[in-house]
Amino acid sequence: MTKNLTSPSKYDTARLQQLDRDHYFHPFTDHKALGEEGSRVITKAEGVYLEDSEGHRILDGMAGLWCVNVGYGRKELAEVAYQQMLELPYYNSFFKTAHPPAIELAKKLADLAPAHMNNVFFTGSGSESNDTVLRLTRHYWATKGQPDKNIIISRENAYHGSTVAGASLGGMKPMHKQGGLPIEGICHIQQPYWFGEGQDMSPEAFGIKAAQALDAKIQELGEDRVAAFIAEPFQGAGGVIIPPASYWPEIKKILAKYDILLVVDEVICGFGRTGEWFGSNYFDLQPDLMPIAKGLSSGYLPIGGVMISDRVMDVVNKGGDFNHGYTYSGHPAAAAVALANLEILENENIIQTVKEETGPYLQTRWAELGEHPLVGEARGVGMVGALELVKDKGTNARFDDKATAGALCRDFCFQNGLVMRATGDTMIISPPLVITRSEIDELIDKARLALDLTFEALHSGG
Ligand code: PMP
């Protein structure tokens, strides 16, 4: 990896790794295995680049965790947080109180969201947003006098967060295995993952089939039991699974037949990832609820929310107290930073640039990686991409030992100064939206090198 020689490291990496090993139990991590290896300690970042405690410079192909949309090092966001903390570091909105940052952010979000969504409930994260979704959909139907209309249909391999409700709404089996999930009243239908599950059909036909699983499930349960259908516009953590073009139109047709809420989880897609403000704009969806987080503040401070349609709000307004909320709902500093972040996205035309220039450029260059002998499919949209690693390019046969190739490739990426994530044998990127053409070229070169090294290692038996 290239050393950033302009900034000799001031960190004692061995000490930090030892303390980390001894005391820090990481999210989604095998603590024991990490302890043996030692963490990479990230110490600073600028633009699209990270720096670790040993002075290595790494291109962040994942924008942190799909969130640093405006890139690192935005002094204006730090300044806004500083000023707000001096002025009013904290107050809540529980007891008939409010404060300017949360009010202004709510107004801004109402302006940016689809026209029929004019209210927002603030949370601290995407998971809390989906906990809110669960309670709000059930509260909505109960207020309408249908308390038994309380089942939420989701999809296998969906990701909706890590809290009890979030992980239950999600369709990740390894998460369900821990802690007795999913909780009652949530079920999962087939995902629209053509490469993984539908190659015996055309993408078009498979998209229709996957959508029809929703109709079948509603019929099975009875419309009067189903509260909502929840879905990500494209599945992010599941492997950047972009549904075939036939999928969303068919889902819309099905939903039009029933009185069921549509929840579109915009935690990843929101704030420009597809080249539109929301994935709902990109796929032409009219959600009733839209959980948001991540790009809302570009990750500078933790904040999320649920955007609420007028239809839902009209009913909720008849329901009295909604007995739900978080200490940090609409946190003043987080709200002020989020508002400033949205202004950066607007003033610098960042989303327009993704749509018209850098997004198409990334997709053209990314598609070139599809020619690599290790890659069965290269797909993407806007500023995300996925590569399916395969054992046999001709048949798209996967490796028997799933995730070895992916983990190898991810490690080669890291060693060569690129963060690319592996979900099983699917490699994923989601870089900051401000990435330039030359930085995209660097990302592609480094990804190709990692693919070459992975191919070599797998085929030399190494
Ligand atoms: N929904 C989606 C679609 C997500 O991708 C994520 C996080 N990756 C979440 C919800 C949960 O967000 P958080 O980690 O902020 O709780």
C-alpha cells in the first residue's frame, strides 16, 4: 500500500491494537478472530481517501458504510456542529417543545421528498427508523380500527437494521439465528436476485415471478391481516441486488389491488446514491413511509428519520399520542449538520453530477471489469456497483466454498489501497458521491489488480 509520506504517523499502532483486542467488541465481528489478526486503525480522512495509523492512504470505495456522500474533511459541517453545540447542544421534542435545527431540517426534507410526503419523525439511525416503521404501520391500522392488520411482508436477504425490529424486518438468516428472530408478525418473500436465484429464466420473467410472490403471500395471509410491504429500492447490504426492470412495475400493479402500505427503505438509496434524491424517484415509487439515515448527514453525526405520507399522517393525526420516541430524536447538532449537508448536496450539484457525469462514467468503467475471468456479472446504478465472483465464467458456477474468493479479494483490495466490501462472493462498491473521474480510474485499476491477484491465488491453489 502507498505510504502518505507527507504525514508521518503519530500513532502507536501496536498499543491501539492491543487495547482494541482487550476492550472493544466490534459490530458484526468475530471478536476472537479479529484479536488474532489485529484491527486496521483508521485515523483520518480527506475527500475520498482514508489514512490508517501507519500512514497508508486508502481509497474508500464504500463511503464509510454507504454514508459519507459529500466526502470526508468538510470543515463547514464541523463548524456548524461546533456553533450549534455552543448555542444549544441538546434539547428534546417530547413535551410540546422544538428547536430551530430540527424544525428547519423537517421543512427541508418535506421539500426534497416526493410531493406527497410532508412530515418526518426523527431517529438516531436507520435501525431506529425501521423500529419506528414497525410501530407506526401498526398504529396506523389500529387507529383505522383494524388492529389485526398488523403483518409486515419483507424479503429474504433484505437489510433493515440490527435492532430487534430492524433485524426481524430484514431477511438475513445469520442474524435471525441469534436472539430468536424474527419477532412475530413479519414474514419474508423471495428476493429479486436474478444472478443468484433466477438464471434459468430471463431477467424480465424472473422479475415478474419474484414480484408475484408478494401477491401470493397477501392472498395466503389475507389482505385484512397485511399492514405493509417493506423493501429497499435495490438491496444494498444483501449484495447491491438491483431488481430486473420488470420487478418494481409489477410490485406497483400488485399493491394497487390492495389496501396495504408501501415502505421504501431509503437508508442507502436516499440522498443521491442512484443519481436521484431518493431511490423512490429513480424507480418511480410512491411510498407511504420512507426510513432514511446515512446520507442524511453524510455520516458526520448520527441521525435518521421516517418520512411520512399525507395519507398516513391524516390517520395518525386522529390517533392521539404516538407513544414512541428517542432521546436523540432530532438532536440539534445532528439536525444542524444534516441540514448543512443537504445544502452542500444542493449547492454543489452533487446529485446532478452523479446522474449526468460521474455515475455513467463509473458504470462504463465498472462494466469493463465484467470481462475479467473471475467475474460472472458486473452491475450497478448511479454510484454503486457489484461484481459476482465465479468459479467458471462460462456457466457462472459459484465457488463451492462461498465467501473465500470474496474475502481474498477484499484483503487484496485493502493491501493495495482500496476499500471494497465482500458479501459472500459478491464484491461491492458505494464510493462518496463526490468521487472524480480520475479517482474512479484509480478505483477501477485497484479493483482489477485485486481481481487478478485473487484469480492467481485461487488458481495456484495458494
Ligand atoms: N436499512 C438499510 C437499507 C440499511 O442499509 C441499513 C444499514 N446498512 C439500515 C437500515 C440500518 O441503519 P443503521 O446501521 O444506521 O441502524
